[in-house]
Amino acid sequence: MNISSIIIKAKQEKWEEILLAINAITNAEVALHEKDKSIIIATIEANDTQEEIQILQKIQKIHGVLSADMHLTYSESDLKDCKMQADKIAELIDTTPIESMQYSGDIKKFLK
């Protein structure tokens, strides 16, 4: 199971229709939204990366959506052998210099 957050920039004049359209997509849900800033945060659940991308593409095609990009993604299979507890992971995130962190979440590497 994959769970991802999507940051959406949308037209304010289509706000309610956009919120309804996102929530109508299977396995997509509006988590937060601020109309004044034209920003919506949605979450999606999918069985795999391909399904995640398909849901993201459906959101991107909604009339009034200016942009929709995956922000964070969590995959059970990536962390199934993780032996660290959440508080230790959070401590590492808070104390590790950003220059020494490696980013490996580029969704393009999963596209077929």
C-alpha cells in the first residue's frame, strides 16, 4: 500500500467543484484546503506506484486545477524491514544537516 500527499494549486472561482471532483476520485481525499491561498492538500492511497500516478493524473486533469504534484509518499514495501522506531527516525531528521541528506523520492524513476 502506498500513501501520498498531493499539493494542488487551483482556481478559486471553481473551488467547490474542484473539492468535490477530487473527493469523487476513488482512493483520493481532500485533507486540507485554503481557498485564500488557492492551495489544496489531498491524500491518495494506491496498491502501487503506477496506480498512484494514475490517480495523480486524474487530479491534474480536473477543470480548474492549475497544478498538482506529489509531495510525500510512503510505501509499506520500502519500510517493511525497517528496524528503527518512529521517534528515532524523527530525531535523525531533526538533527541531520540538510547537506548530508540524499533525496530519492523522484517519482519519474517509477514511470514506465
